[in-house]
Amino acid sequence: MMKRTAAILVFGIALFVGSVYASDIDKGFDAYQNGDYAEAVKWFRLSAEQGNAKGQGALAILYKNGLGVTQDYKEAAKWYRLSAEQGNA
């Protein structure tokens, strides 16, 4: 069950993030797929802080699930909102 949930999460992040700011996003995905969630947060945050809606969404997912960071629904909501304000549903 846990592996299935992780696989679904990876797939969801992949769909959510796309290819904008590919180098940061790709590094985040690579780290995520290797189980290095703290490194993934680093790269997704870099993209998110540059205003990238996809990076903001990916960071929100990590905060929501407590991967690489302490689970924080308020922080997740902040990043989801910033992403959505740019049209990233």
C-alpha cells in the first residue's frame, strides 16, 4: 500500500510540474525518485521562489505530505494558492 501511494504521488508530481524551469524541476524529480526528499524540497523551493507555478505546486505537495519537511498544511496551502493564482489548477 505504501509503495502504491508513493508511486501515485510521484506520478501526480510529474503531471503537476511539467517542464518549465526544467533544470531545477528535473533535479527535484531526480532527488525525489531517489528518496532524497530534503534535496527535492531544495530544488522545488528554488523554482517556487522564482515564481514558477509548477514548482510551487510540487513544493505544496511535499509540505502536504511531510516529505523532506515537517508536514505543514498552512505552508502547503500557501504554495497551492500561489500556484493556483497563476492558473495552475
